[in-house]
Amino acid sequence: MRLTITRQNLQRGLAAVSASIPGKTTLPVLSNVLIESEENSVWISGTDLDVSIRVRVPAEVTQGGAITAPGRKLLELTRELPDQPVELRGRGHQLEIGCGNSRFKLNGLPSEEFPNLPAMDFEEGWTVSEESLRHLIRATSFAVSNEESRPILNGVYWELDDRMTMVATNGHRLAKMEVEAAVAGRAKGAFIIPPAALAQVERLFDGDGEITVGKGGNHLGFRSVNQEVYTRLIEGSYPNYEQVIPKDNDKVARVDKDALEATVRRMAVLASDQTHPIKMSFEPDRVHLDVMTPDLGEAHDELELGYEGEALRIGFNANYLIEVLRNMPDGEVKVAFKTAERAATIVPAESELDYLCLVMPLRLVD
């Protein structure tokens, strides 16, 4: 293999796949990236066996071939090279790098040892909007569970039908968004996807074009002209999330999202480190917020708002509230309750977004 590539293109390709290179691994080849040349371009791939990333960047190829090289070291080296064309040449299992007066040799491994990417049926897949998919990921993936006791909740549920829906929950909070999106291809599909993979999809597919989504075995693939992301799916049946979303919350507070988030943040400073409890007392024109942590101190604040319903005292995990409010669009939000023991829902007040978050209350101890 022999090719010439700009330093910027080489760095861009390596940076794109670097997130899929594991920090520690018992398989040495996973610390490497696979470099494969084709006419007028080069494909760079990285994988940790759960998430794989493959990107194509322009290059002048004089001799075809493939080689693997230490991914992080090659990226680190590329960042330090002068802004001149870079020549890459494979000799056996060694990658030779030349740029200006600089010469380097990196020991690699045979390209045959690099894991094969999952086989995908893109022809029978789906075509979705990059912008819509990014919007769904940002709005929901924060709510996944980090506990290993319920692996199903460690993923984001994605359903493709006449609309696209994403849902994530850890059992104490839930985020759900639907978008009207032209989904071309198969009639329907539903998957549970690790949030780490969706983070890479959001990062890489940052344009306003379309993504082809394919399924192969227990893997899902996302592909555009110059980049691909593959992920292992989480197996199992996702819980019936519609059952936990209350439909009869009749006590409604309407409040500026930024003002409420700022107030809760202040109160959270003095909340305990375990459940971060905060008490909220709603009245017709305001909400009182209280925190009492015996070994630390106490805090009180209040915020004007519009409230319809009987007076209500309810407790929440302050961190869960902050995360939900952080991901709401700017403007006012509507927070709806039934009782102090039932889940509260939070939705944008004016936005046309079909977006809902749910937060379970904490039991108040007087």
C-alpha cells in the first residue's frame, strides 16, 4: 500500500474512529486502526467489538493494499506533523509515515487479523433524516440506566414506523420523543441500542442529509456516503413504557424552563449525596423549594409561576429534574401532577415537539 493524503484529512479520519478504540484490551489488534485504500480514497476503521466506526477520506493512491497501525499513536503523531502532504506506505506489517523532513515507522499487525465488520442488509433497510435522528438521540439518551441489574434499560428504545419514536428510562425518570419523519424502506422496526453507539451516530452524522439504516443479525448499521457506524444491539423486550405515563395529571404548573432549572441547581448544592431530595410546594402563583440535610444545612427558595389545581407538596431527586430541564427546549414548560405519590410529567409549553419527560417522586419525610 502506498498513498499520499493531506494531514487534515488523515487527522479527521483518525479522530472520527478514535472513539471506538478501546483503552484496554486483551486483543492487541483492537488497539489498531485498519487502513484500506481504494481509488482516490482511503477507508479508516476502528472497533471495540461492540461499536465499530468506518470513515472514508480523500487520498492519492499509487498502490492499493491494507494495513493496521496503532490508532491512538498514529492520531497523536498526525496532530504534531507539519501542515504538509503525508505519505503512507505499508511494508510488511510496518507503516512508514513521511511528512516534510520527518520519517516514522509504526509496527502494525496483518490486516487479516482485524475483525470483520458486521454484515448488514442495507438494501432492505430504512432511510432516515440525519437531523431527525440527532434530535431524538439528544432528547432521550440521557435518561438511560447505568445499573447492570436490568440490561434492557441500559439501552435506548428506537421504533421506526410511520413516525420515529425514541424512549429511554432508568425506572425513576423517562424521556420520550416522537417525530414526523419520512422513513423509507421496511414497514417497521424496533431496536434497543446502547447509548454509546448513538453518541457516535450523533457526533458523526452532523449534516442535513439522510442515513441508511441496516440490520444484520444482532447488529444495526448506520451508513452515509463516507461514514459508517455499526453497533451490537441489546437483546430482550423493552418494557411497556406507555403504561407508566400518566394520562390524568390535572394539576398543572407553567414556568420558565431556565428559571426553574437555575433554582433547582441552587437548591441541589445542599441536597444529600444519595437521593438528592428536594421538596416543592405548589401554590396558585408560586412554588416554594426546600432542602434540609442534617449534617450540612438547609435551603429555601421560591419562584413565581402559573399553577392550576389544589396546593401540592411533592419531593423529587434534584439531579433528575435538572437533567430533564437541561434537555427541554427554551421557553416555558408545563409540569403536571396528580398526587404526591404519582409520577410528574414535563413537556414544552409552546413547542410543537412531541416530547415528554417523566420523573418519579420521592417520599417526603417531615
